[in-house]
Amino acid sequence: MEFKESKIALVTGGSRGLGKDMALSLAKKGLDIILTYHSKIDEANEVVSAIESLGQKAIAVQLNVAESGSFDSFFEKISDVLKNTFGKAKFDFLINNAGVGVHESFVSTTDAQLDSMVNIHFKGAFFLTQKALLLMNDGGGIVNVSSGLTRFSFPGYAVYASMKGAMETLTKYQAKELGVRKIRVNIVAPGAIETDFGGGVVRDNEQLNQHIASVTALGRVGLPDDIGSVVAFLCTDDAKWVNAQRIEVSGGMNL
């Protein structure tokens, strides 16, 4: 039996919510995982333990994606982690998942709120990916994360959805320019999911939960494990000819 060496995926915001399930789904596909967390190291270490129980290697590294000035030192840490934990010089897949939402009407959105969303969801992902390329193997892939809110509108998410729209455009440019390195770039757009995102409103507000279910073809609100498996698929050879695509994972919301 031929031994197949594990590839490595870096998942930002991998300690909770969708990122946690992405990390676990990737591990189930046989990938080793580097996951980042913002502040809750205990949650991150629990995910690391869960990945190790699946037979894969994992480590958690602190990162604030809103602070692009910290990315050089972050990747210095990643270089050390690759060498000391995985015995490698480079990793294979980057999943730009980390983020928070702002629920504010267009007319009342502040300068500070817009700057925060730009820094987290666009500038952060833009420059993190740029710098990650120095440590990425050719033939790997990048998975960006968007939102169903770029296709349909839901009052209060104008600035958040606009940043995700920017990421969808960037994904195409990345795919075009990185094709020479055989790096595939796709973007996954979840619908409404029961997580702690936005204060857990989709999960905890029964009226909202029922409304979303009523406008979703499959008749329920999404769960984290509806998303992670799609991201994991994009990081396998099964998706080797999928490139520059926006894949909405919403159960058919607002059709």
C-alpha cells in the first residue's frame, strides 16, 4: 500500500462556527490543519484536539485579520510551525474564513463600521493571501468565503455584503493570475446559518429562523456542517477542474 503524504490547509477563524467545521471537514479528507483564532485559545485548542483524534496533525496560531501590519510576523510564525510541527517548508490550501458581521442600515452605517468591514473582509483577505503565496505550494488552492447576501438583499447588511461582493470579484482575478502556478481559487457563499455569527440571531431568533426556512427550497436554516464539506471538497483532487467559481451553499434560499 502506497503511503500518501498529507497536504496542509490554513483555515483562518478556524476555532468556531463555520471555520471550525471547515477545519474538521478538511481533516476528515486527510489534510493536516493550521487554524487561526482571534482571542479564544481554549476553543482553538479544542478544535486541534478534535482534529488530532481524527488522525491528522493540527496547530492553532493567533491572528487578527483586521491588522494587515501583523501579517509578516504571522507568516514568520507559520514558517516555523511548518518546519517544527509538520516537517515541511510550505502549505497547500488557504481558506479565508475569518470575519464578523455588522448589522446596520445603509443610512446609519458609520465611517468606523465601514473601515472595520473593509479591513476584516477585504483588505485583510487581500494581503493575507498575497503574503501567503510565498509559503504556498504550486498546485494548491484558495477558498474565499462570501455570502448569499451578494445575490439577494437583506436590510442591514449593505456594507458587509458589499465587501463580500468585492471578494467575489477578487476571486476571479486571483484565479486568472495564479493559474500559472496551478493554484485554483474559488469562493463559497453560505446562506443563513445557525452559528454565533451576528450574535447568533439566525440560531436564536425563532421568528427569523422560521422565516428563513420558509423562503428556502429545502425548508430549513443551514447548519455549519452544510458548508464545511463543500470547502473540503474544493481542497481535493475531486475539484481539480473547478476554478474561479462562486458556489452558493444556501439550500435554495430566496429563489
